[in-house]
Amino acid sequence: MGNRLTQIATRTGDNGTTGLGDNTRVSKDSLRVHAMGEVDELNSQIGVLLCEDLPADVRETLVEIQHQLFNLGGELSIPGFELLKPEAVLALDEALATHNERLPRLQEFILPAGSRAAALSHVCRTVARRAERAVVALGSEEALKDTPRQYLNRLSDLMFVFARVLNRMNGGDDVYWKSERMKTQG
């Protein structure tokens, strides 16, 4: 692949528009650009999480997720194009099953806390939900395939599970919400 980015500051966006992958220009506040930005932020947050000490299998999965999110961003940047394949959703389902089966059943809600890595995973979870909402909003206005929405939905679930895994990595545990129900049962 040749050099695709030869000039970063083109100034073509100074008028409030941006170019899509099909060479059309749209407003920077369009639903499509908003969804692309949310996916980009999610990928960046996962990059921050990857700076932490992580189990090898979690790290490997997160790196693959970054590549798939790049595919998703590419798909969003070219209306009608497909880059994110249904197999990517299946890979998340497999990772969810593998990691979740090792965890104790939840008896109460947990707070987005614990270790730094777990807290960062929770941030990724919430950004994935926001990206999902942006893709859903775009899908209500334009035709989209189901895979992007499904991928982001599954990814947010996986980031929740990863937070639980990461809290246990060095002998820790989840941080449980002190609900009124638990107070009366305790």
C-alpha cells in the first residue's frame, strides 16, 4: 500500500465540511461524521487501556478489536460499503463466553471502579455505548448493515467483562454498589 496520507492539514474542512471515503463532502455535524468520531474515540480509549499491564489474551483481543474498529470507521466513511464482517461479532461472542465463564455470577450491580485498568475498561464500555447510540441514530436516517450496531453492542458487553477480569488480575474484586436492598439484607 502506498502513502495514502501525504498531507494532513488540507484546510478543506475550514468551511465546516469533511470528505467521506467516496469523495463526497458532508457537514461535520452530520450523523455519519458523529458516528465516525465516536468510533474513533472508542479506538483511542482502547489504545489508552493497552498501555496498562494486561493478561496476554485480553491484550490480543483488544488489538484485534482496534483493527475491527478501524474497519468500522472505514465502513462508516463510505456510505453503502461493508468492511466489518459478521465474523467480527462472532469473535466478540466467543471472547465474552470464554472470559465470562471464569467470573463469579453477579449478585449486585458494580461500580465502574477498582484497578486503573478495570476503570479504563469501564470508560471504553461507556464510549462503546455512546458509539452504538450514534450508529443507531445514523441507521434511523440512512440504510446501514446490522453488523456495526451489533459489534458495538457486543463490544460494550465485553468491555464490562474485561473490567471484571482486570479487577481480579492481581487478587482484587469488583467494587459493589451499596444499594438499599443490600443494606437491609446485610
